[in-house]
Amino acid sequence: MQNGTMIQYFHWYTPADGSLWKKVKDEARHLAETGVNAVWLPPAYKGADGANSHGYDVYDKYDLGEFDQKASVRTRFGTRQEYIEAINAIHDAGMQVYVDIVANHLIGADETEKIKVRKVDPENRNEFISEPMEIEAFTKFTFPGRNGQHSDFVWDHQCFSGIDYDNATKETAIFSILNEYGEGWEEVVDTEKGNFDYLMGADVEFRNPAVREEFRRWGEWYYNTVHFDGFRLDAVKHITPDFFNTWLDQMRGYAQKELFAVGEYWAPGQPDLLLRYIEATNGKMSLFDASLHHNLHEASKAGKDYDLTTIFNDTLVAVKPLLAVTVVDNHDTQPLQALEAPVEPWFKPLAYALILLRKDGYPCIFYPDIYGTKYTDKDQEIYLPGVENIDKLISARDRFAYGQQRDYFDHVNCIGWTREGDGEHPGCAVILSNGEDGAKHMEIGRQYAGKKFVDYYGKHDAEIVIEEEGWATFLCRAGSVSVWVLGE
């Protein structure tokens, strides 16, 4: 069984020039040769901001860059045909495709409706602070540019549980919509702000059976159109787990295969919330390990003052390794974004070694860490360099990170582990330091006795010979990582 590695093939500032799908197509074979197995693509459907939309301001899920809506045919990333060609190229290279599903809300309605609502306290959404009142809300989605193609479903206020704007008075607030499907908000796991069902836009009402049926139809249409292999599920903390329990079963039944699913439940340092969500969804989806990301960020800031032996404390990968997707950064944590907490460049090789070369977790590479990027926002220029020789770390996972793992987390500034290898793959020894040059006596297995090991990552020029009992003293440079493998 090959080790799985996925890549998030975009970031928040991916250029809005319609070129991303073409780049995916051009790069697919190279990614596969590096050792990547799956590609997570951004939301591919038309957003309220048209060609500038990042896809998370969903307008029309059936418009993959095919219809003239929101002042554009293509999306930020390209046209429907270019999207299909990109996915075909990923499959032809032997990799899987994970599509980004934004189920929580719609934005950019075509018409307003006069509807009954109650205003809620934004800090305690369970507390109503008005009597029932009428507002004019953007809650009717008719998609005139698509004119009924693919689906004739019309979304109206009965399909939504909340809205944040009254067009009549121009007031911005959080309004709970009075419809026939339930008083107040839906049940969600997260008790932040009393109930965190409402996030933005027109909040989808999953208690309406017609809405669930439309999601089922759309999911089947989407699968027939592009034949994806799994999902990244956006903002799951704001959506009732019951919806995904049903929908994922429906989709897996329809596709007749185990479609992978990973949910975004961002709760750094709160693994109990992630575990509660996993329980509520009966283990039907993995979750991103927000706690491990937080630890990596903190370690990168603190330098040699961070105790590396604690790097996996309070993380999802430590307690639910089979359902943890590990990340070093993503589009929300990159500089100038909502959850900004980037891992410092010097620490990224160490961080990637920690997620790529150990037995637990499903690692996800972030696009700028391979390609690098520059962008300007909020009058600031940001440069994110690619991680030096990251292809070597991905390749090392693919070629060497197999078999029994022995941990040597016995020094605050220098930790290591060995992978013994299996019948098909030779093993490796990994050592990293956030302080001075490091050395660690570790066991890799008697089968390597007398064999010469070299640093595959290329940071150390020593040759290390394995002792008769299968041990050796492995080395690394200050503030760096080395990956020791059998010399050619």
C-alpha cells in the first residue's frame, strides 16, 4: 500500500485570471511523479463575485464556468471544460481528485422576498432580541442565466434558516428566519456564540426535505459530470452533522465506492470538539488537525524555546490517527487571512518532516509551499517562498516512510524517529533540531548492519554506518532536519 499524500492546489490569492485549471492539467504528471496521490481543488462553481470569486461565496452550484452569470462565464479558475480536462489529467496521472463542497450558505440572490424574522443577539444566537418582524431579504435564487438547465429548483426563504441583511432598512444584523421547518437554529455541535449554525449569507435550512433532496440530486449530477474521488467539506462546525451523515451515505451508495471526505472544523487546541464532531458523524469523515497546525505555528515562532517533545500534545493525530488530515498551512492561516497563523519559513521543512515521514495522519501539502507565491493585500506585500527541496520530503514519504516506527522524543530541542521499512520499501531515520546541531542514537533494525546511510534531504554530508545491533548515531544541522536512507 502506497503512502497517501494530498495537495491543496490553490491558496486565497490564486490569481483571478482563469488559469488554474490549465496549470493543474500541465502539472498533474509531475505531481504524481513527486509522490502526490490526491489533489484537492477549490470550489469550482460560480460565486456571487463572479470571475473574482474564491468559490466560498456560493451562488450557483450547477454553474462550473458554463453560464453567463454574475458578469462572467468562467470562474476565477477557468471554464467548465478546462475543469473537466484538469480532472481528467489528474486521473490519467494515477491520482485522485477531491472537490470542495460549500453546503452552508448561498450568496448573491436574484430577487428579494418580504419575510418574517426575529433578530438575535450576535454573541448569543439563542437569544432573540426582537419580536417577529418583516424584512426584505435576498433569499430568492432563480438563476436566470442558467434558465433551468441541469436543475429547475428555485431557492426561496423556506430553504434558509437565517440572513444578515434587511434591504428595506439597510440594516446588517443576524436574523432568524421564521419558516415552517423549526423554531430558531438547527442543532450543531459547536456552542460558540450559543449556537454557531449561522455563518454568512443565506444560511441553508437542512430541516427542509426539499433542500436535502436537491443536495442529493446535485451531488449525483456533480459526480456524473466530473467523477471525483472525495470531498473537502467546508465549515462543518456550522452545519448539522445529521445532514452529512445522510448525504455522505447517499453519495457513497450512488458512486458505489468509498468516497473520501475531510471536514474543516477549525478549533485549534480543542481536540475535544473535533472528537465530539467525529462521534456525531459516526466517523464518516476525517477532520483537519487544527491543533497540530497550531502547535507547528507556535513552535516556529518560539524557536529553541519550544519543547519539541510536546509537538503532538493535544492533537487529533495523536488520538484519532486514521481520521486526521495534517496540514502545515492552508488558505485561511496564510498571512492576511481570517485565521492567520502561518508557520515560519525556517521551520517548514521540520514541520513537513513531522507530517510526511511518520506513520500517523494523512498529510496535505499547501500550494505555496511547493510553488512559492507573492501577493499584495491591505497595503501589504507578502512573499511566501517555496519550501526548500520539499519534493525530496514528499518523495521520501513515498519511498522510505514505511514499517515499524521507533520514537526518540527525549530532548526538548532535538527529536527523531526511525522507520524500519517493509518488504517493498527500505526504511529511514529522521532527526530534527530547533536549536544546535543534533545527534541521536536510534535503532533502525539489524537488517541494516554494516550498511551506509546518507541524508536524502541533503542537509548533512556525513555517511553513517549502521552498527551490528541495528543502531547508529544520526545527525542533523542546527535548526534543520535530516532524512537518513540507504546510500546508493
